[in-house]
Amino acid sequence: MVYTTEQILDFSSKVSEDYRVNWIVDNLPAATRIVEPATTNAPARIISIYERGFPLGFKGSADIPGTKPGVNYLYNHHRIVFKYHTEPQAFDGARLVGFEVEPFSVKHSYEAPFERAG
């Protein structure tokens, strides 16, 4: 897909302003799980924090391989984890109780010429 300069600047502005994407599945909002690893001050536990929705993108930095510091990037892939509950004695099937979205980016490269199969 090709974007105009105006569209690129609009996306970049939204990433800078920490826009979040909110998906709904079965009337339940998407959540992003943030795992805060143990540190020297708190070595014994890992805390899972949930945030509503997920970020549209991220700002590149020297700590993120393959990115340029200060440049905004859109996430181009999403891993979706559905949480469900089963209780065979009470009901058939499963009930969706929540879902998590983990956004991430993949840098794709194709060798020319790219041809579709089939």
C-alpha cells in the first residue's frame, strides 16, 4: 500500500500523541498485557499490567534494533490471544472472557519480481 505524504504525517502525529486502537470482540474490549520484569529493588515478582486497547505505533530509538531514533513507526502485525472458559457441566462449548493484542512490527523485504502463486 502506498500512502501520501499527508497520510504519513497524520499517522506520525497520532503515534506521537500515543493514540490507541480499541478493538471489540464479542462485546469485550481488547487489552494489552504489559509485563514488568523483576528489578534489583523488587527481585521476587513479575507484575502483569493490562491496558485497554493497544498503541497505534511506537517511536524508534537506539534501544530498538532496526529503527531510527526519533522516527515514528506503525505496528504492521498483531498477535491475538483469546481467553476463554469452559464448564462442561454447566454449558456446551466455551465462553470468551477476554482477549489480548500484542502489536509488533516486521520489516518485510521482497526480491523483484514478486509474483503471486497460482
